[in-house]
Amino acid sequence: MSTSATPTLKEDLSTLIKLRLNTFVLITAFFGYLLGWKSSGATFSWEAVMALIHTLFGTACSAFGAAVFNQVMEVKSDAKMERTSNRPLPARRILPHYAFALGWGLCAIGVVHLGAMISFEAALLAFITIGTYVFIYTPMKRVSSVNTLIGAIPGAIPPMMGWVGAGHNLSSWAPWFLFALLFLWQLPHFVAINWLCRQEYEDARYEMWSNGDTSGKRSAYLYIIFSVMMVLLPLPCPALGLTGWVFPPIGMLLAVFLILAALKFLKTRERIDMRKAFFATLIYLPVVLSALAFDWN
């Protein structure tokens, strides 16, 4: 979005609900539904299609509402950062009380819709996602760098919501594996973002792992540690009955790909190489999810 022209109301609303970011949330929820549908026999029916639509609608409303609340709470901080200063709230194109009403309405619709059309578990997952993101992660950004771990929780729940939307519950290993996969993936992803934007985060007085890490050494080590965990994650999948033997080596090699990207940055300490490590996480996710879907039992 260009800052040289005043954004339209449509563009401002898109920013307010973080449409681009939450499109990713819907994709992961869809993926969780896809695996759940496959686990149920992959039989087409209009009931399954409607369940998917209701799941995605409720998930979208919940995610959009949480994003609005997040920006209402961070107006002053957003105004201090160049990349967020032109958002509709700090730029005063939308008043906070209107945004608050929008966020409240979207969250309520999302949770109630999931409870009415899917299940209590789906509504509970949406409620936990909103509560964690808005009331724990958002204020914690000013208190402790642990906020990145907390923030990865709501980001890892959407595939579980998709799984539940497909008619399953949370008693099997499958939804928790999906949670772990998305949780771990977010950590090197956000380590890279934090370091690339570290000056802006410091100016806004956010507590991030990258604060003071001018050389990037600490961020590189964190990126590598989390990527090593991602190497180990696919190993138990066949024993747990989640996949065959195709997915584990692919998942492990993709995580090694992330480690190599981080090692390159650790050697050069060049910004361009951290950007490559960031883009490596973007490549990792769709490929690993495709491999998982292919080999899912």
C-alpha cells in the first residue's frame, strides 16, 4: 500500500483486519480440515462442504476480530514505527471506538457461529485463540521477549480448528501434531522478522529476542535451535500412525534447508542473508504441508 496517497476505506478495513496475514490463517485452517476430511474417508458430500464453509467463516471472523483488537491496543506503538504508522488507527482515519465495536462484533460472531454450526470444541479453540492473542501476547510484547512463544500459540491453533470442523475431536495425536508443526514453524519465521525490523521494535519499546542483537549472532542461534526441533518433529509420525515413510525424510530435509540458510547468515551477518532465511521459512511451509497431505494416513 502506498503511503503517498490516502488509502480508501476498503484498504483501511483490509489493514484493520490484517487480511493478508489472516489469509494464511484460513489456509492453515483449510489444511487442517483437509486432513480431517481425508482421515474420515475423503468422501464428497454437501454436508462436508457446508462444514468447511462454516469452519472457515467462524475462523475468519475470530481472526479478523482479534487483529482489530490488537491494533486498538497498539495505536501508540504503531505510530512510532514507519511500517505501521500509516495504519488507519494511528493515522486517525478510523476512530478507536469504531474499531473496538468492529473487533467485538467479529469475535462474537466467530465464536458463536462455530459453537452453533460446528461444535463446542471449535468455539472453545476460537475463544482461546482470541484470548491468547489479545490479552496475553499483545500486552506481553512490552514486558518480555517470551511474547514470541506466546504469540505462536494462536498462530498454531487454526489447523486444529479445521480438524475439529471436519468432525473430529482433540483426543488423537493428529491435531496436536498440526499444532506443533505450526508452532515451531513460526519461531524461526518470527526470529528473522524480529531481527530485520529490530530497530523499529526497539523504538516502539517492544521486548524482542532481537533487541540489542546488532550482529545477529543471537538471532541466528535461535533460528538454528528452532529449526533443529523442526528436523526432529517428523520422526515419530509413522509410529503414531499419522503418515507413511514418505513425509519424515522430506520434512527433515526441509528443516535442514532452514538451518543452512541460518548458517549462511551466521557466517556473513549480512541483512540480505537474513532476508533469505526469512524467505526460506515461506518456502518451507507450503512444501511441508503438501508432503504431509500426500502421505497422511
